[in-house]
Amino acid sequence: MVPLNYYLLLSAVLFVIGAAGVLIRRDLIVILMSVELMLNAVNLTFIAFARSLGSMDGQVIVFFVMTVAAAEAVVGLAIIISVFRHHRTLDPRQMQLLKW
Amino acid sequence: MTGPMIFFSILAGLSIAFSLLVVFQRNVVHSAMALVATLFLIAVLFLTLDAAMVGILQILVYAGAIMVLFLFVIMLLNPGVLEARGIAWWLLGSIAALLLLFELASLLVDSRGLIPGQAPAGASFGSPEMLAQSLFNDFVLPFEIASVLLLVAMIGAVVLAKREP
């Protein structure tokens, strides 16, 4: 069997790559995709712990995380579409209406 | 190295490579395809952890439905221009992310003694029956709230993306 630590480390690496995407990309769609990547890294941790502890609770939580991720993607993409209609760009630097 | 270990290493290397492609690539459609590959590999990792049902749901819901939605929006908006590559900014962001990785990794190495070993999993662990029993016995209220959440998200998406008269 592969030790739990390896899964946790892989999940940490994937989470950090997603966080790097949120930090460095200047495209709203890619930022949203990086958030999905981070959510999946967390899901991997949940599943690894569920297997390690022999409990189904972790898998049920992953089920709910998927639901929330679907809702988040739908609403996020709708916001991106309506923002694109106003600004004609996907660059978050151009969206500074609230900036003082 | 044993068989499962080699399999895990291949999966881990591929998923890290594809997720790096998601982030460090300028074409949005290519990023989306790399994300599909990453999600698929994570689903296979779920299968190696006796989570068959969740792995299949991952392929159906994530790699299927959500990524198709992303591709639809990319093609609807058709951004066209590639994002400019700001080397200094990318370097700064990567360094910040690496710091986060070192923090997480040192934490995981330190807490090695606290993590319990592998419990023996039953034959039906991760099957639809087990998942459904846990879902409809212990998690009925969150399940109902999730359905309301999906309804709210659906209405919200329609209202937000509706063309103003």
C-alpha cells in the first residue's frame, strides 16, 4: 500500500499549484479553473483520510464539495459573462470600479 | 518499489505535470484541456483509494459537466488575445506559492507520527451502497441543503447572465 503521507504531499503540491494560478494569472477563466484545481486537491486529502481511517464520512464530504464546486463554477461563469459584457475584457486589472 | 507505489508515482507525476500546464500556459483552451486531464488522473487516484463511486462521479461531474461548461464559456467569449507574460510577476507569484508549499510539506513531515496507519477496508468500502447509507442516514440535512443550493445557483446564473433589456 502507498502510505497516507504520499497522498497528502501530492495533494499539497496540487493545492499550491492552484494557488499559484490564482496569484499569477490575469485571466478570470483561468483563475476560476485554478480554484477548481485547489478544490480537487482538498478532495484528494479527504479521500485519502477516509481510506486511512476506514470511514465513509470523508467520501460523503467530497460529494458535497463537488456540489458546491458545481454551484460555484456556474455562478462564477455567469458573473464572468456579465462582466465581459460591460468591460469587453477578462483582465481583472481592468475591473477597478470600486478602487479608490 | 512495489507495484502500487510505481503506479502511484506515475499518476502523481502526470497529475503534477498537467496541473503545471493548467497554470503556466497562455492559451485558455489548452489550459482547460490540461485541467480535464488532471481531473481524470485525480479520479484514478480516487480509485486507488477504494473510492470507486466518488471517482466515477468525479469523471462525470467534473471532467464531464463542469469542464464542458468552462469550454462553452471560453468559446462564447472568445478572448482571442493571449495573456501577456509578465516575468517578474510570475516569478513573484511562484515564489509565494513555493513558500506555501514548504510550509505545508514541513508540517506534513513533522506530523508523520500522528497519522494513523491504514485501517483494513471492507470489501464494499466506497461502493454506492455504503455511500448512500452514509449519505441518507447521517447526512440527510446537508443533502437537502445541497439541493436548495443547486436551485439557488441555477436561478442566480440565469439572472446574472440574462441580457438586460
